[in-house]
Amino acid sequence: MKREEALAIVRKQLKEQRYIHTLGVMETAVELAALYGADVQQAELAAIFHDYAKFRSKEEMKHIIIEQQMPQDLLMYSPELWHAPVGAYLVQTEVGIQDEHILNAIRYHTSGRPNMTLLEKIVYIADYIEPNRSFPGVDDVRALAREHIDRALLRALQNTIRFLMGKNEPIYPDTFHTYNDIAKKLKGVGNS
Ligand code: DGI
Ligand code: FE
Ligand code: FE
């Protein structure tokens, strides 16, 4: 699918600010894909569709999570997490994207998961650092992202976990699992 066609499809699903965010994620994901030698077209499409389900109702998302036998523990955590796996499903069924690499990058863009692919990391980080984002620490992750993607990912996960804990929010286990996976790999735990 071509960029313009994909953008026209996603634009109808999103409010203006979210569409602008999506353009930022697209631009950043393309840049990171070129930098790290990932497939630029996959990165572009995954970024364009990453927030496809952002404005679906909680009821619809909950129904899909149950009906499609997605991990049911999602329902015990913030609905903010739901648009990622539900988005992957809707992008497959409504838009017709069948590329599992793209669908997984959408599916795991909010929580991450252990053993993330390069494409999944790129979409996760691009979502976090795209030019319209402004929150404490984002510039550090922007710089790290161009140097060492795993160090950028670790920092983004630390910031997210810290931010959520500061609000007394429950943390979805996969968010911790992703953090632990990257932290261990960076330390070389298990290699000795
Ligand atoms: O959809 P975006 O706003 O572009 O970004 P996102 O898909 O990373 O979603 C961020 C939201 O998800 C934000 O409100 C924090 C929330 N979130 C991310 N990880 C977790 C989480 N919420 C809970 N409760 N637990 C998590 O592990
Ligand atoms: Fe999102
Ligand atoms: Fe996003």
C-alpha cells in the first residue's frame, strides 16, 4: 500500500491532533529505519497505522479483546493499552494489511514485549520521540535513539514506568517484561 492511500485511510479514523502525531511518528520511523537498516516501507506503514484504533469505544475494544481471544489480562489494566492489539486486528480486518511484522509493530507499540524485532523497537521509539512530543526526558531519548536503539528503548520504558508509578497507576506486566528483557541484554546477563 502506498503512503498517500494509507494516510487517507487513517485520517478518517483520527482527530486532527492525533493525525498530526501520526505524521510525526511516520517521519521518525522512516528516519530510524534508514539509520538502522530496517525495511523503510514496513516502518512507514506500521507508523501510519499504529494508532488506528485510538478512538474506538472501550466497549468495542473490550468486545474484540474477548472475541478474538487476545490476552485477557489486558482487561485488568488501563484501557489506554487496548488500542494497540485492537489496532493490529482492525488494520488486518478493515484495511487488509496482512504483513505480520507490521501488525506486530502495531500490536506491541504501547507495552512492548520481550524479544522485540527491530521494526517493533523503531515504531515504539518513534511513537515516543516524534517531533510533536514534549515531556521531561524526551530530548535524552531523541539523542539516544540515533546512537543506540536499545538504550533509547530502556530509557523510554524507565520514563514510562516511572511516570505511571508517579500517578499510582498499575503497570501492565509486559511493560516490565520488556524493560527487564532490554536491561538484561544491555548488561549481558546470561552470557557468562
Ligand atoms: O497512543 P499514544 O498516546 O501515542 O501512545 P501509547 O500507545 O504509548 O499509549 C500511551 C498510553 O498508554 C499512556 O497514557 C500510558 C499508557 N500506558 C503505557 N504503558 C502502560 C500504560 N498504562 C498502564 N496502565 N500500564 C502500562 O504498562
Ligand atoms: Fe498508541
Ligand atoms: Fe501514538
